[in-house]
Amino acid sequence: MNAPFGAFEHPVVVAGGQVLTERGLERLDLVVHQGIVVELGASVDHPAGATVLDASGALVGPSFVDLHTHLREPGREQAETIETGTRAAALGGYGAVVAMPNTEPTMDTAAVVHMVLERGRNAPCEVAAAGAITVGRLGAQLAPMAELAALGVELFTDDGTGVQDGGVARRAMDYCRGLGVTYAEHCEDLAIAHGGCVHEGAWSALLGLPGQPAAAEEAMVARDLLLAATTGARLHLLHLSTAGSVELVRQAKARGVAVTAEVAPHHLSLTDASLKGYDPCFKVNPPLRPAEHLEALLDGLNDGTIDAVATDHAPHTPELKDLPFDQAPPGMLGLETAASITYEQLVAGRGATIERFFEVMATQPAKIARLDGTGARPFGHSVHGQRVAVGTTANLVVFDPEVRWTLEVDQLASKATNSPFSGARLVGKVRHCLLRGEPVVTDARSTR
Amino acid sequence: MSLGPMPQHLVSIGDLSAEGIVEVLEVAESFAEVERRAMKKVPTLKGKVVATVFFEESTRTRLSFETAAKRLSADVLSLSVASSSVKKGESLRDTVQTIEAMGIDLLIMRHGSSGAPLQASRWTEHAQVVNAGDGWHEHPSQGLLDCFTVRQAWAEQRSMAAAGTGATLFEGKQVLIVGDLAHSRVARSEVLAYTALGAEVTLAAPRTLLPANLDHWPVQVAEDFEEALGRADVVSVLRLQAERGSGECVPNLREFTSTFGLTEERMDRLKPGALVTHPGPMVRGVEISSRVADDPRCLVTTQVHNGVAVRMAILYLLLAGPRLEAAAIGQFAGAAA
Ligand SMILES: [Zn+2]
């Protein structure tokens, strides 16, 4: 077995944790060397000079993979950079993130994608790239997807907006199918949404804010599921937020449509009642919805209808969040809180297994992004999402599900502070994170 | 006069209790009395600085507030943000904090975005905030002056003084609000104010001009507008907010007028003594016919007139409540030392 590209040379021991292996959770220690798990046992010999990381009381599993990260570079480096965003990701337990293409310029050319991948090469969290479906994300002319695919791009999306023209969407899916890549959609029919900046419901009516109905999302989910069945393309639905979307995906999966779906932690934990104070930190697209949607999303995530949790980490500078609600841009930070929120809602709240937690945070997103070793890896991305075994790449997270902490936004690694959980008491936190065997986070602190 | 506890800011009618609303109406009655004198000015707010900050122009509301402040002897700063250097995109927080740094005590704010005055109230250190209309959300002083105006008219119908009647005249009254409810800040303030005072509120509009969800509104929706007119004690007619996109919500103005306009024929359906209000500016021939607008039952000019007394009451209650008394005591103590 070969050491992965950029592997950490020094040995590391992770001791005292509950380790997720093929057999389930086991109390094991492990030794990592040259980026590989080399030993696994109830007690292991500590190699000379090894760094020993305490995992007692914590879970040890594959580090997380985020399918939906807005790193903002290039173009909006005041809000986030690849450097700050990947540090935040590592602190959140992520071993890899997929950078969304709505940068300035858009990631619709090989040059821009190349630049992002190059800059992410030595980051504390691996950076994969999603490419735009259409030039400038304008929804008209197909982007040169084959050129981007040659750089290892596996996911294509115009995220920030959906492809409005059904004819363009159909052609893009056909093209994606030919390339063997995945078409990913931000589902929002703009005509139905009609400028709504919050969920259309009791709260939009009380607050006098323009709302968009759940149907704005569901109409495009339904269209894309039909087009995926028509074209045979692999479809990934980004940040689903409504009960109706969950039901549509459930039915499509039962019919055998090649669809996967993700949900964001904020849609699993916050409702539109949070909008009461008109704080733009709660403005997000798709918008926060009433509790019945939140329940349906948790059900869908638990029963496998929804495959993955994805942050939709969307940093914005404080200036932009000091605007009136309807003028402020949508988006929330997510990387440093996703694991806590997901664990609390899904495992503690919903009784899902710890295995399911790692499935939705690591294994499934790695598969969808083809960071599970099946994709082409011209930029040397390592293998993610695997349960721990001797010989696997040491992309590992040590997550303490018990620790209680308060989120102070000025202590986040992200450049921006627009977290909806500012000041919130959270349970569960990433203690250590190893990337290709290197402890990039120890005791909840970045080592870089 | 005893002063009930007043909120720090007046952003929504919901910031006031029912007693608080009555307090505003009663205090406004005494200021209306002042207005009838030759010397209309009282020294109540001498030394206080009030700023009108309008991010969206509205000459009548601004003038009404500024007249109210001047009659109370407050210093008035008039900042027309809509036409100044502040462009869409500049941080609202910066603007608000800059204005507060000019040493103002109370900020009267009009903004095209719902919630902007509430946000502003979180960003001021000491200055109090009064919402003079925000987006589709609320226009509390308008809601209060509408209640004040109809209470006065009802008292007059009974040849009694409105002062001292509290909320009694509102008990069981039927208020019918008609027109563009979805995009109306006046509608939300009226619904809250009238229902708090004990009246029952019914809404009438094409479905496209009603908020999509009325689950938490203490109102009924009229199934039959003509029938609802026959039951109404007050008809509040709202303007079609064409500039807020309501034009596309109806096929054309003629159809809107023929289905929900207050025409002369519909005026004939009103029961004796029923009143009509309109927050202005009216679009004659669309939501209200010209003859109806000039009908003595239509109180629109009285509303404009009463606006000053009601806004005096709001400024007085917010600025001269217990907070001011504490400050005054401090001043005297300082003078003694
Ligand atoms: Zn999106």
C-alpha cells in the first residue's frame, strides 16, 4: 500500500476512542503512519516519537466531506478565502470540501477551476471543485464541462440559482451523462419564487416580507426528477428544504431514478420563526421553513431518502448583514457547526445511529463527490469516507458528542461571522482531525 | 395624568398593550385640545432632539411628525436619506449610528424595507426609534390615528366627548379593511390596533392581494364583499400599491374597481352611521370613487388633521415618560450641588 500524496511522515496514535469499523463501533486504539492506518487494536504499541491524541469519550471515524462549500475565492476574498475556509472546514471535522462554482469569475473555465484546485492543494482540508453547468451561471450556454471534467470535476451546478430553462437543463443532463459526471441543482423556480426572500407562510405574512412558496423548490425538484429519468443522468439535489421535495425524491428513488439529495444543517434545526427579529443572519436560500418541513427533512435523512448533510457554508461580510433584511444577501456559515447540529438533531434528537451520522456526514458525500476513490484524481485527492481499517487513508475525525460549548462568532476560523448560531449553546464538537495522517486539528485548535 | 409604561421603541402596534393604545388616544385628545388654542405650542419636549429619517419619501407623514415635534418644542432634524448620499447597499447600521452621533434622542424612521426600524432599534445606543412606515410591515402612527379618528366620530355621533371613553366605543364594532392588504403596512397596524381595542376585523380583497397565509391574524376574510359592507361600522379603504408590484395582481384597474372599489353604489349598502377611512394618498376612481372621497362619511381630511395630535401623543409618551422624569430629577440634583 502506497502512502497518499502529501502524507504526513510522523506516526500518530489515536487512543481511547470508540472507532467506527466495518463491524460497527469498537473501543480501539490506532496507529497512523505515512498517512495510512497501520495498526488497530484494543491496545497498540506506540511508535517512537509518535504524537498521541486522546480520543477517550469520543467517536473516531472518517473525516467529513462537504458537498456544498462557498469558499468565495476568487472574487469575494473579503468574506472568505480558500485558506480561511479550509481551516474552518478542518476545525469542523472535514477532510474534503467541494468548492461551489459561483465565484467571480465563475468556475466555468479550466483556468479558474485549476486555480482553485491548485490553491487548495496544501490546505488543511482537501478542496475539490464543482463546475458551472452554464457559462457565467446564466442558464443559457453550456460551460465546457469536458475540459473541467478533465481536471477531476465530478459535480456540475449553477448553484446560487437553478437552471430555469427546462430545455437547457435537459441538454445539460444529457451532456453530463455522456461525461459520466453528476448534474447538481439548486432547485428554485424563479418565476414561482417571484423575488420571495423568506418562506411564504404565517411568518412572511406577519413580517410583511415577500415570501416564496415551497412549490418554488418542489416544481424544479419534480422537473429534474422527470428529466433525470428521461436522460438517465445522475442527478444530485442540493439543499432540499421542503417536505414535498422529500416526498418527490422518495417516490423517484422507489422508481429507480439515479438521484441523490442533500440537506443543510440549518434546515434540520431552524424554522422561519427565527425571522421574527429581521436579523439577516437568518436569511438563507432556500429559506428557513416551518417545523413540519424540518421534521420531514429529518425523517428523510434518517430513512435514506436524503443521502447527505451538506453545509451550504456561505460567508458574507458583516457589512452585507447590516443591510435591511430584504437587501441582505442570503447565506449562513456552516462548516464549524454542522457536525454539532447534525449530531444533536439526528442522533440525539431523532434516535439515528452513530453509523448513520457518519454515513450522512462522510461516506455518502464522499461517494456523491466521487472522493471515495472511484473518481479520477489528477490533483491527488485522497480517499475519503471509509470506515476505519488497517490500510485505509488516515482521513479521520475525533468527535466528542458530549462536550457543551457556546458559539462565539469572533472565534470562528472563517473570515465572516454570519452564523445563525451566534451565542447558541451547542453540544458535541470536533476534538481532533487528521488529514492524510497529519493532525491538522488537535484539541479543537488548528495546528496550521 | 398618569403615564402607563411605554416601550422604548415604537416599531409595531404590538409593542403597545391595549392600555398603551388607549393611553395614546387619551393623550392625543388633550393635544387636540391644545391645537384648538391660538398658541398651539407647548414646552413639553424643550431640549429634546428629534430626527425624521426618511429612506423613502413621504411628505405628508414627515410633515405631520415634524409639526408634532415642533408643537412640543423639540428640536427637529430633518434628514432626507432618500435623496442624499445614502444609496441602496450602504450599511443601514452605519447610517443609523451616524445619525445617532448627532446627539438625537428619538429617530422617526421611514424605510422601504420591512423590519428596518426594528434593526435600527438594535443599533442605537440611547436613541429611541419610531417606525413611520416600513415596507409592507407596519405604520403604527397611522393605525393609531385611524382609531383616534373613528373614536372621535363615534363619540360625536353620540354627542359625547371622546376623551375618557377608553376602548368602550370599539367593543363589538365591525371593521372592514378592503384593498391591497398584501402590500400594505397600514393594514397590519390597523388589524393589531382595532382588534386590541375590541373591534372585529374583516378583510376583503382579491385573493392575490391578501397575504398568502393568515393563520395568525385575528381576522375573518369576507366571502361576500357586498354583504360585509352592510355589516361594517368602519370601512378602511387601502390604496392599490401599484409601485410595490400589486398591479400584476389584478387583471386591470377597471376590474379591481368593479369588484373591490368603494363606489357610490356600494356606499348605499352601508348602514347608517358607518364611516370610511383612507390612509391617503387616494387614487380617486380606483379604490375609491371621487364622490365617495368627498362624502361627509369619509374621514380622510380629519385623519390628516388628527395625525399631528396623535403623533404628538406618541412622541410625548415615548420621550416624556418615566425616563425623562428620572433625568429631570438628576438635573435638579446637579443644580443644587
Ligand atoms: Zn444553493
